[in-house]
Amino acid sequence: MKIVLVSMPWNLLETPSLPLGLLRARAGACQQPPVMIDYYGNLRWAEYLLERSSGAITTEDYSEIANWGVWHGIGDWVFAGVLTGRPDFHSADYAQYLARRRADPGKSVAMRGYAADFIAQAAEEVLAQQPDLVGFSSTFQQNVPSLALAQHLKRLQPSLPILFGGGNCEVPMGPALHRNFIFLDFVVSGEAEVAFVALLDALSGDALSGYPEISSVPGLTWRTPDGGSVFNGPAGMVPADLVPSPDYW
Ligand code: B12
């Protein structure tokens, strides 16, 4: 099995993703250890903006949204037009919203103009790896960019399983994301050092009988054949000795 783990904007540019490093390290505990590939969509987005804007949108502009935009949902707004399929989604009232909060939009309006094309490019780059599963780590403002890419991937390749995890998937947010976004196959809520391995082991099990072990993966929300959403219940704390040193490859 080949897995691409994705960290979308607005992960900081200066640090790798701790969860991606931990999950890569834990994958070695699977019965059939998968090939793990990281996709740093945040770095790709910063590079893309710099290049496409001929240097007008810099990494400092990116970091401003990553660090300060979080208070106002600016980073999510940048990708909301792609996710909703409505490029003008909340464009008309955006300036008023920010003015009420005395917030600086930075380069967010210009960035939004690039978002759809970037998501299409990112989907191509992920699919070029020929993954059997794509996992997204979502915290802070990564929800809308991650959902936008996940949706695009599912359109291009409907059979590709999509997995979400991270701070934005804690209970009750994770099960709610799964209910509301039909293109999400699996969402893990809570610490995933145990759940990730259990899920991969379950998926490498008996496909013909519908992967019966799925229902025992802790913290997992999964989809029934009729599109329903089943939450297995909250995961417990992960024992400290199962938390590995992150592997940033
Ligand atoms: C350290 C920390 C910070 C640091 C550093 C953050 C950073 N940029 O890395 C600082 C102090 C800067 C910070 C600030 C804030 N933080 Co903070 N922070 C944390 C804290 C304590 C630890 C985060 C961490 O690194 N954990 C370790 C990693 C490995 O855990 P993890 O990312 O959750 O990953 C695990 C699981 O989620 C899962 N997982 C993750 N990704 C994936 C992917 C897949 C495919 C799967 C299967 C599983 C999976 O497996 C991983 C291993 O178990 C968490 C609370 C917590 N206990 O987690 C809050 C937390 C992340 N912060 C939170 C908040 C709200 C904030 C602030 C907005 C607070 C504020 N109001 O000021 C700011 C925003 C900062 C910003 N500019 O974006 C919330 C986020 C909620 C959300 N929905 O995103 C959290 C969850 C706390 C909470 N419960 O409210 N924070």
C-alpha cells in the first residue's frame, strides 16, 4: 500500500509537520508496512504564489496569513471559493467583515484568485504518486484547503480513499466533517499512533467481507455502503511508549 500524507496551507513554512513525522514513524508497526510519501502542500502553495505573482506575493505574505489570519479565518476564506465551487463565495461582505474586526486582509484577496488553479495542480502532483490512500492532517486553518484538495482528488479518482485527522477532527468536529463532506471516507479523532496502524491493518484485511475490523478502530468515523456515517467512539490516550520520535525523512 502506498500512502500520501498531506499538510496543506497554512502550516508554518519554518517547521515540518509533527503529525506527519509521527505517523510516518508509526507506519512501520503495520502488519504490512506501507510506502509513505509526504506532500507539503503549504510549501508548494508558497512557491506557487511567489512564481505566479512574479514575486509580488512573498513567503512573508504567506506567513502573515498563517500567523495572524487564524484569528479571522482568512486562510480558510482564501480557499472557500474552490471548496464551494462559487468563486465569489463571501467576497462581497469580506471587506466589511474584516473592517468590523479591524483586521488586515494582507494579500488574501489576490491569493484567492490563484487558489482554484493551485488545487488542480496539487491534485495532479498527489495523483502522480499513484497513492492507494491519501491522508490529510488538519489543524488551525488547514480545514478548507484540505477539503478543497480532497474533493478535487475524489472527483478525479472516485475510488481513492480519503482520510482526515488532526486538531480539527477532535470530537465532535471529526464526525461532523465526515457527515457533511461525503468525499471523506475516514476521519480519525484524537491521538492516532494506535488508530492509524489499526486502520491500515484493517484496510489490508478482507475486502470481500467489507473490512470487518474497521468498526474496532478507535476514534474512527467511517462510511457505510449507503453513504452513512458511523463513529466508533472516542479513542483513549495513547500510551507514551507508543509515541515514536518523528521521522521527517
Ligand atoms: C503546541 C500547540 C500550540 C503552539 C504551536 C502550534 C503550531 N503551530 O504547531 C502555539 C502555542 C503556537 C499554539 C497556538 C494556538 N493554538 Co494551539 N495547540 C498546541 C497543542 C498544545 C499541541 C499541538 C501539537 O503539536 N500536538 C502534537 C501533535 C503531534 O498532535 P496533533 O497535531 O494533534 O496530531 C495527532 C492527532 O491529531 C492525529 N493526527 C494529526 N494529523 C493526522 C492526520 C491523519 C491522516 C491521521 C489519521 C491522524 C492525524 O495524530 C497525531 C498523533 O497522535 C494543541 C493541543 C493538543 N494537546 O494537541 C493545541 C491546539 C492545536 N491549539 C489550538 C488553538 C485553538 C490554538 C490557537 C488558535 C490558540 C489561541 N486562541 O490563541 C493558537 C493559533 C496559532 C496559530 N498561529 O495558528 C487548538 C486547535 C483547534 C483546531 N481545531 O485547530 C488545539 C487542538 C487546542 C484545543 N483543543 O483547543 N498552539
